[in-house]
Amino acid sequence: METQFAGRALRDPRAGEICISDWRDRWWNGRVVKPHTLWGDASSIRNHVPPHWAAWEVRAIARMDVRSRIRALVEKGAGASAVQVAYNLTS
């Protein structure tokens, strides 16, 4: 089983228990992108992603939850680009 985990054939069943804010911090520290992209993404994460998803467990987010969040951003007046970036970062 250790070989299968190491080869990513199996996933840790507890991995989905991590909340989005903790996962985001781990993911953010491992990103390698241009400074301008990092700056823009930081703004989107600060304004659109954590306020809604921070306490959610990764495994608890369903496709319809994401769609509902997109609609809420649109209804609040977020521009198409901001919505797209927030969606991509959430994905």
C-alpha cells in the first residue's frame, strides 16, 4: 500500500478533511508563477475565495456549490475577469 500511495495510485482518504484556508496556504507556498500573476491572484483570493470557502472542507465542495458561488459573485457585480480568476483559483 505504501508503494501505491507513493505512486499516487491511492490517495489518503483523510486528505479531503483539510479546510480550504489551510489547503490554500500550502498550495500558495508551492506556486511558481510570475510576480504579476501572483499579485493578481492574491487579490482575488483575498476578496473572493476565502471569505466564502475558508472553513469548508475540500471534500465538502460540490460542483453546484461552486456554481452558486459564481452566481453570487456575478450578482454582486464582479466583472467577468474577476469571476473567471476566482473560479480558476477555486478549482
